[in-house]
Amino acid sequence: MTAIYPPADFDAETYLDSLTHFGIQLGLERIEALLDVLGQPQQGLPVIHVAGTNGKGSVCALVSQAIAAAGYRVGRYTSPHLVDWRERVWVQGQWISIANWNSVLWQVKQALQAYPAALDPPTQFEVVTAAAWLYFRQQAVEIAVIEVGLGGRLDSTNAGISPCVSAITSIGWDHWQRLGNSLAAIAAEKAGIVRTGIPVVSAPQVPIVQEVLRARARELDAPLTVVEPARAIALHLAEWQGQTYPRPFPGSVQLENLAIALQILATLRQAGWHLPENAIQTGFADARWPGRLQWVELCDRKVLLDGAHNVPAAIALRQYLDTLPYPQRPTTWLMAVLKTKDAAGICQHLLRKGDRLYALPLLGHTAHLPAELIQIALAAQPHLSKTRALATPDHLPACLESIPDGEGPIIACGSLYLLGDIMKRYLERQ
């Protein structure tokens, strides 16, 4: 399958923006029809399919780098992006090029001429998913590491694929508006990626979630392995099953993600993939996953970026912060939260007496207005030392300059969209 390049006036971002009015619609009918008119580019390609609430991207980053280091040609598809749409589509350590991005999206757009008129148009995510499959086929990748977008059972990444391993990271309370109003219902949707006879790797889960996953695995005769988290033995090293590995991502929750990645690789080995230890070591050492417990220099200040956008992620962030050497020093929070998220729960777990909160807008997204977020924060923690609603992220440098030296950490969190905006405005891009 060869690339077809679009007219000079075709712009990928403009085209994708034109699709936003279709919104998020779970279901496989549209993506199956779209893949069909494209010639089923995903068909027959071995897939590592990763679902869960938090940690999916970290696992995908670790696994894809390790397999690539072993000499295989690997494609990776993740979401959302932070700065550039092209971050989502990765082959052998490189984002898809601008030329190839325009090409595959143009091919999808042209294929829509043969799309069934009786169906609703494909969503933005479905178009991007189809474009990723086209690119992987054109690039002759040997295996694809695919992150579920939302849920699992009805997510467009679950259409027409051939998994060799299914993986489920920790499952928590998020996206309940679409996945169900109980942990069991959410778990059932995520367990929808399990296939008959295909090995499943899972994080340790709370009992109700574990019960759902075990029942689904038994029903489909899918061998299920629940990992034991790796053990930290140094700042950047961990031990798992008697072997020492690089630990590229900080935070105790990443020990669980590391173990999931290692069990996925062990499962592939058992199936005949050649994955030597030195390749895994090299791949893990090279793995990068921005915006997750990432320290950066922002306007001459050291700032921690973390996408914590739900309660389980907020708990993990709080656990990490409690290990830092900032006893009794107030924390400064740069925060924005989507309206679909549990802002009150996030604030309850993160904020402490005497902290400072700068609430920012999320332009182009349905988010809490800064003044609304401050009211939510004060209800969770009435004893903040200072709050300020920023009308625009352009005010951020002045806020950072006003923070006295010698205080506690400065944290930007609450939404990956906020981190992307900060990176785009103030930090160097890839």
C-alpha cells in the first residue's frame, strides 16, 4: 500500500477541526465501515491492545521502545496528544511526518466518498484511528502497540484487530458518563478488549474490578496474568522477578506499569518473539512519556507537569509529592479541569492548607471556568493562602514571577490539554 499525497492546499489540522462537531460516539459500526472502504489496513497485523483508566500511555511507551530495540518494526498509536496531532502516530521512535500525516488523512477523506450513506459520518477519533492504520500498513510495521481511546468494548481501536496480547492497566472512576455508573460497569467496558484464547495482562485491581476481569477471561478462555508491581531499588532502577531494569518514569504507580510492560514482553517471548534482555534494558532506558511527573523549567521556575485528570491519578500525584523534600511548605497549583471530570475529588486529594491556586482556562474545551474551579477548590480546602482566576494563560509568567523563593513545589495539573497549552506556549517542541 503506497502513500498518496494530497493537493497543496489540503491542511490536516483544518480537516480535523471540521470533524469536531461529530463529537464522541462509542460504537464500532462507523469505524468498521470506514476500514472496509479503506481495504482493511489493520487486518492481520499483530496488536498489543492496552486499556485501563491510568497508565496506558506509559505501558505503550515502554513496550514499543523495547520491541523496537529488539529489531522489530513497531507502530504505536496513543491519545490524546499534548502539542501536535502527530504525536499519536509513531513508528520506530519517530512521529509521523507532516507529509505522511497529510497523505493518510487525505486518503481517509477521499475514501469517505464510498462510505455508506445510511451511517452517521465517522467521528474525528475514528478518522484519526483509520489514518494510523493506513500509515502502519504503508510503513510495513510488524507489530502495533495500540492504546484504547475510551473504554474498550466499543472503542474504535477495537474494530477488526488481531491482538496477540491484551493488557488492562489500573481501572478507576472516570468517564462514568459514557461507561457506566459503577466500577463494575466501567470494568466490563474495558474488559471488552479481551479476545478468545488471547493472553491478558492486568494490573492489580480492587476486588470488584478483579472479579469482572476474571469472569470475562474465564468466559473467553483467555489466560489472565495479574502482575506483581516491580520494586524500586534506586531512583531510576527497579527489580522485577529477580532482574534489574531501568525505571524511566518516576512515581510509585509506575512500578505497576513497568511490571505490566514486562509481563507483556514475557508473553510475547513465550509466543516466539525474539526479545533479548539487553533490548528490553535499552528500550526502557530510551522510553519517554511527556506530561507525567515531568519536571521542566518554565519561565525560570522549576515546575512539575502531570496530567492528573481524575481521582486515581490525583491520588498517585499526591503520593509522589509526599515523597519530595518540601516539609510544611505551601504548594502552588496551576490547574484546569474539564467539566466531565470529578474536579471536587481531584481538589480534595491534592490541595492542602496554605497552598496557592491559580485556575486557568482551557480554550477550545468544555472546562470549568477559572472562577468556578476556585469555588470547587475552596469547598474542598477552605484554607488556601491565595487563589486567582486567570483570564488567559498569557498571565502565567507574571504569576510564576510573584511566587516567593524558597516555597514548595509548583505543579501544573488537572488536564493534559492544560499541559499541552503550556508546552505549546512556553516550552520547546520536538
